[in-house]
Amino acid sequence: MSKNPQIQKLRQGAEIAVACPGRLLDLAEQGEINLSGIEVLVIDEADRTFDMGFLPDIRKILKLLPTKRQTLLFSATMPEDIRKLAKDILHDPVAVRIGTGAPVSTVSHALYPVEPHLKTALLMKLIERTDTGSVLVFARTKHRTTRVAEQMKRAGFPVASLQGNLSQNRRQDALDGFREGKYQILVATDIAARGIDVSGISHVINYDMPDTVDAYTHRIGRTGRAAKTGDAFTFVTPQDRAFVGDIEHVLGERIERRTLTDFNYNVPAPAGSGDAADRPRHSVGQRRPARVSGYAPVKRGGDSRQGAPRPSGRRSGTRSLEGFSAFRSSSKTR
């Protein structure tokens, strides 16, 4: 965004500044903001901020701040390697956990085994078959996000996309339209998992499997908010199936597998349709929490959205997956 309006507001006086690291450094170097009197530094989404290349900027900002201050790190997840990194900038830190299980306890989870080339068709069929409010769809790459949104738009769905290559105005239009109901569906990269606060999201659909269990946590946290219930659907390709065990370990139970009765899973892939983005990028077993505490979805008695009862209880733990066909054949048809 343009710096000029920000500079004007700073010159009028401010006690609180909310900024991206790069822009804050830019304004500080220009002398438009004085950080020497800062009493409290807040780093939001701390795990992602440290993990996405912002750490050098954070260290530069720290040098501009007074030594005597309070520093607060906020994040829904804090992997051990990020905890160690945080100790470099904190003095005698105290960890405070608030409502760690609240977002997830109101969310039901389901897996939809599918071949990569059938994902978009399954996505549209699934949304047609399901009674939804606002739907947030996560794709792995910017290109995939744009492509899926365009295909759905051509099919008549009220959809917008959100990814890093968009201008600020276009991103704001997508967010505002999604929040106000102009767009029922928002297809987004993981940037949205950290920036969207829309209370009416009924479904999160992982078009692409997330890279880590922590990313899964942030994605599904967009639904089931403020004591409302929500559903998290995840598409699982043959390349993804080993990662399912990591997610089930965190949830403390086996996730229900589902298939659609009126969807043709046997359509062959078009010639030359291989997509590098379909290759799994997650590292199985990494960043797995040492324990599972207060992190299990509420078991609801019925599924009014899909016209079939949910299982009264799910088995705990994980199971080995001996091939994708067996994995899909264990699914319940809907």
C-alpha cells in the first residue's frame, strides 16, 4: 500500500503502530517513526514470521527498540525449533496457553481420497451436494489457486481467489466480498489461514494437503469459530496418504474417509497432466507434538448437511495405509 497516508497518520501522532516488518523498517529509516520509546513489542503469528524469512528484519527492528521493554509472541502453534529461536529475543520468557482446544472442538473432520486430476470436479460436486454457508478452499500454490477459482467461476459458482500476487485492492475486494456474502467460496493459499477472520465460514476444504500438521491446525481454525460448528474436508491423493497419520495423531483419533456415490472416480488423467505441485512437500513425522491435549473434535450425532448420521464414535490413534485403493475402499459413500 502507499506509504503517504501512513506517514500522514504517523505525523498526526499515534500510540500504537501495527506493521509488517519491512514497511516498519522502511519508515524508521526515513525518520517517519521513532521506535526509541516503545514499551511493548508484539509479534503476531510468531511461528510463521520467524519461519518465512522475516527474522533478519525482526532482528533489525529489535536494535531500534529500547532494551527495557516487554516482548509478546502470539501464535496458535509454536513448534519446538521456533521456541528455541524465540529464546534469542526473549528474556526469561513465560508461556501462556489460552483455549488451545476451543477452535478444533467444534469442527468435524473428513477425508476424501481422490486422484489429483479429479480434485476440481470433486470439489464442485461436493459443494453442490453439501448444505454450506461460506466455504474456504485451500490450494498449495498461487497458480493453482487462480486456476481452480477460474474453473469454478466458469461453472457458475460465486467464487473469488486470494493469493500473494494480487494487488492490495484486489485482495481487499476478495476478502470484503467473501465476508459480505458476494462470494460464497474463497479459494486461497495459506496466506488466508493467518489473515481471515470471518465468523460465518461453515466449511474449510483442503484442496491440497497442507505441508505440516501446524498448517492444518491454522487452516481448520478458520471454521468452528465463536462456539459455532464447522466441517473440515481434506482431499487425499496417493502422494498424501502417509501424512494422514500425522494429522490423526494430533487429533487423537481416526478421521472418517468418505466418497460420493454419484461421482466417477475412474476417469483417466489427461495425457501430459502431471503437475509438480501435486508432489507432497510435507515431511512426515516432523513437528509432531509430543502430546495431544484437549484437541479432539466434538462427536455430533447426525449430519443434517449430508443427510446421513455421523459415526457414534471414532477409533483413536492411527493406522497404516497399504495402498491408495485400499485407503479409498475404506471410505463411506455419501
